[in-house]
Amino acid sequence: MGRPQGPKPQASIKNRAAQMRAEEEKKARRMRAILWGSVIALLVVAIVIVTWVATHRDKVGPAADALGDFNGGKPIVLYQDKVTATVPEGVSVVDEYVSYTCSHCAVSNEPIGDKLVERAQKGEFALRLNLVPTATMPFTSASTAGALITAKASPDKFKQYHDQIFAFVLQQIEANDGSVLNDTSASVAKVQEIMRGLGVPDGDVNKLTGQLGDDYLATASKNWAEAKIEGRDERYGTPMYVVNGTEVKTSEHKTAEDLLAAIDKSAKK
């Protein structure tokens, strides 16, 4: 009596190949959903209704301790060698609205965001970085909370943190891997890893929670929706650039250089 024969080697290889293709297609579908969310972010921003409980939680307790002056949805202001929550008097103000999980914001960080920071550090204008919730997922909240804690506890490390977060998001998109971006625990762990790598004190790193980011972003979203921005369309999203209260539209400029020139021109008026 012969022994039962297993699958032929060729069939086994085919089965494994089919399984691998199925896994890759699953990852691709997940990442397409992420990217589609980013595309929608350019077209429309969802206005978050903030309840009294969320607003109150932003003003007292752990949030006030962890975020300091940035508590309550206040943006991060870069001017000369300072990272604060206050705009100096008598200077032009460039508002940059971004979300850490917006792929368009991540792509724009090097050609536009970096140049705006350089100009702000030279004192040409104050750069007000508004972190808002578009293309939202767990990593949005964790990375936002990490940015605020870093800006408060280690302001000299903030720009490096900002760049590393965007670099990680781009890496995940290029790898078609949304496993960290879509998982709360993994998101918090990754952000804490980046903060520790930059030398942010452990006592501050350990204050990071996704809830801190959720509460902050709820208020920041409300502030963005209610802001008086001249020239803003009814449908808007990130990245958005506003100079002294007037939007400089990305859609009207074909290159990053053109957009930067328009921002510079408006800031000097």
C-alpha cells in the first residue's frame, strides 16, 4: 500500500505565491484607504464639534501639565531661536496648517516647510504651526501629542522631531504599510521611540497618550474652522498656508518655489 502523497512541489509553490499576492493586495487596499483619506483632506475638512467635557479636559489635569502653554489647541510658534506659543508683536505671521498623517503635508515638508522654518529662524516672519486633524488615524493623535510635549520640554529638539515624524509617515506610505499608523499602541510606542532617540526626558515622554492628542486636535479643529481667513474656500484642507490672515493658495502655484515666492511677497507687505 502506498503512502498518501503530499502536494507536488510545483503546486506548493503556486499556493504560496497566491497567498503572498493575497497578503500584498490586502496591504495595498489598506494603504489605498489611507491615501484616499489624504486626498479627501485636500478637498474638505471635517469640523469637529467639541463638547464641554473635552474642552474642560484640555484646560486642567494631565493636559495642562504635559502641554503647558500649548494646551487648549494653541499652535507652535517658531521665531528666531525660540519655540513658543506666543507670536511676537510687530512681525508678519505665516500660518502653516498641517496634519502629521496627511501624505501631502509629509511630501511638502522638505521643499516648503523646511524653507519656512529657515525664514522664521532668520526673523523674516513668525511661523505659526497649526496641527489639525485631517487624514485622521491613531498616529495623528500620538504624533501631535508628541510634538506638543517635545516643543514644551525640549524646544531645541522640536524641528528634528517634526521632520522625523513626517519621514516615518512617508516611509510607511512608500512601504504600503499602515500597521503602525492605524494602531494606537504601536503609534504611541513609535512616537515615544522617536522622542527618546532625540533625548526628550523620559518623564516627559511617559506623559504621551493618544487621548492628549485627541483632545488637543478637537479644539484645534474648532479654532481652524472659526478662524477668519481671507480668501478661504468653503471646502479646504491641508497643507494650508496663510499670511497675515490671507490664504496663499497652493492650487494657484505650480511649483514649491512659486508658492514660497508668493508667501515671501505677502509676508513683506
